[in-house]
Amino acid sequence: MSNIPQHVSIIMDGNGRWAQARGKERIFGHFEGAESVRACLEAAVEDGVKYLSLYAFSEENWARPEAEVNGLMELLMKYMRQELTNMMSNHVRFVVLGHRERLSEKVNALIDEVMAATAANGGTTLVVFLSYSGKWDILQAMKKAARECSPEQFQAMEIKDFDPYLVTAGIPDPDLLIRTSGELRISNYMLWQTAYTEFYFTDTLWPDFRKPEFREALAEYARRDRRYGKVK
Ligand code: IPE
Ligand code: IPE
Ligand code: MG
């Protein structure tokens, strides 16, 4: 396949509806969604996508019922433990970005462990956005810049100089953003970084989004014409 995006990002949505349609608890949808994560990561590795980033839990998601939040954290820990061997053999680097202070010590310790273990892997980078929001990211970047720059440097700052302060520092902006489940919104995801990202919306619910669906999105991306405001 030609014109493979360097960075594919996914707003993984529709787990709850997938479960409810089967008369099951919402958490079953999250479990099935973890299979879609495996499938899409495998496809990304096979197709040479350098960065696959996933919106797994937003800052707003903390307002969900405690049982669901706890279930999601348990699922995340299970995924990290189970997939470490797989990530090592596929040279996958694992990174978590977000407001980590809000996560429990236990979750943070495991994240640190898996990030350290995979840090030197040179294949696809899997970025998991956890307790993340785009507005939070911009605000923490502004505060960090204000701390680290002199007033003169701060005033002289240009747009490109701001990127290193975002949690995504060093990661190229997403080329393609996929959102499943038919919702047509950004839900406070990477607001700054998606300025020129191609959007792909599908009605498919996240637990049903597997390799063929991922590749269909890549094929659609390959047909897009990115102009960045210029004329061709
Ligand atoms: C996405 O599925 C997973 C998370 C936001 C954690 P949802 O849980 O939002 O599923 P729906 O949108 O209610 O169907
Ligand atoms: C967006 O999904 C966040 C994640 C996928 C992690 P939500 O289901 O939380 O978004 P809204 O509430 O429909 O906007
Ligand atoms: Mg949702």
C-alpha cells in the first residue's frame, strides 16, 4: 500500500453501545474493544505505521460511575501485563500520555515498568492517551513554558516553539484521526495537534473495528489530497 500515514490516531468509541446491543454490561464492550486494540496494533506494525495513538480514557471519563472507571483501569493493567511479551517481540515502544497525577499509584507503577521495558524498541510506537484532554494539555504546556522560559523568550515564542511543551513532544502530529461509533466530534482530544489532520468517521463500533476496517481507513487516507491551505 502506498502513502502510509506516519501517525494514525483513534478515538475508540462505542464499547458501551456494543455491549448494550447484546444485553450485556458496558464493561464487556471494553473487554472486546481490547481485542480491537490488538488487531489494529498488529496491522499498524505490519503496514509500517510509525505511531499508533489511542484515546483510551479522557479527563471527562473520570465522571463515569466508579465501577466502570475501576473496570477500565483493571482492563488497562491486564492489557499491559499480557501484551508486554508481544510488544517486545514486535519491537513496539509503549508510551502513556495524559494527566498521570490522577491515576492510582498501582496503575502508574505498571505504566512506568512497561514504558521502561519497551523504551529502546525501534518499531511502531503505541501511544495510549490516559486521563488526557486537549485543553488540559495546552494549559499544562503554557504553564511549563512560563516556568522554563525567561519573560523575553516567552514573548518571542513562535508556534513551532510551543510543540515541545505539549505532552506529545517529539511525536509528529497525527496524519489520520479515526473515530468509531458514528459520533462526529473531537471530545477534547488533541486540539492543538490535529490542526491539519485528516478525519475519518465510521459508524462501526470500536469492538467491531478490526484489521480490515483499519486498512479501509488507510486506503481512504491514501485517496485524500492534503493541501495545507495552498493551491495545487
Ligand atoms: C469508548 O466507548 C471507551 C471509552 C470512552 C473509555 P464508550 O464507553 O464511550 O461507549 P459508548 O459511547 O457509551 O457506546
Ligand atoms: C471519547 O469518548 C473519549 C474516549 C474514547 C476515551 P466518549 O464516549 O467519552 O466521548 P463523548 O462523551 O461521546 O463525547
Ligand atoms: Mg462513547
